[in-house]
Amino acid sequence: MKSLPSHMRFIGAIIALALTLTACTAPWGGWGPPIPVQPKLAGAKGLDVYASQPAEIRPRLRGRRATQILVWLNGKSYYDADCQISNDAFELRFPSFTVLELPDYGRASPPATVSCRAGDLRGQTELAVVNISSEIRQRRSGQSALPGAPMVTVNIPLGRDDRPGDIWGYPTAVWVNLR
């Protein structure tokens, strides 16, 4: 039996490598599947923490949102911290660099406190909803320049850019700095 030409073996090796690397990644960044927060309110159904409230005051659950909690110490990633997310509606204890599954109520999503500790080190940050549509508009604002032409962009804060129909939700990543 005749062996394959060297260029065919090379292409086969590239394909095998690509398939191997693709199988090792996950859509949430490879940190493991998202962990759902635990509701505090009685009558909650799954992630719908407000399910027991009367329909006229209950915010509409729009789905789930994955948010990764990243912990930093002196500008470097820190993997051995114990963290907690908490507010009046839900809570959860988890290790650093975890992807959380949070209820998405759009603009009505409740703010939460994320705190982490490692020995004597402590860090805390507030998790609040952001206008995702406005962030996308800001990122795209400088993309209309000529390809290859040097471009200087200046971000001048002119106030909030909230529009009807904008998408609101928790950010995809939150950073906690240990001190």
C-alpha cells in the first residue's frame, strides 16, 4: 500500500489538531457550565425569583444570563478565592473564575453584591444591569473608517444613550480586585 503524499498528511494533522482544540472548548469560555444562583424568596420557580409576586408588580423573566466572575490580585488572575453573590432575591457561594447563571429581568434585574476572600485578602464589587445596546453602539461607532486608514477616536461622554427597545442585562464579566 502506498503512503499519502506529505502535503495530505500535513492537512490531515491540521484538521485533527483543529478538531481536538474545538472539542476542548465550551461556549461559556471553558470554565465549566454556568452555575445557577439560589433563590431566597419563597415561591420562586427555578431562576424566576419573583414568581410568587402578583402579576401586576412582577417583572417579566426574559431568560438566563451567563456572567463570569473574575478575581484579580495586583493585576494578575487569582484562582483560589472563595466568592459569594447576594441580594434580596438570590445568593450563591462559589469559587473564583466561575460562570454564574443569573435571572434576566432586563432593566428590572436586581443589583447584587459580589464579594471574594482569600485568607486576609478581601474584595467586593457591585453587579448592576447595563445597557447592552448602548455598549454595542459605542463599540461600533468607530468602525466606519476606511480600511487600513489610521483612525483616532475620541470618546466624549454626552450623557446616557438610552433608547426605547434597548436590551438591558447583567454584564458578561465582573472583576473583583482583592486587597
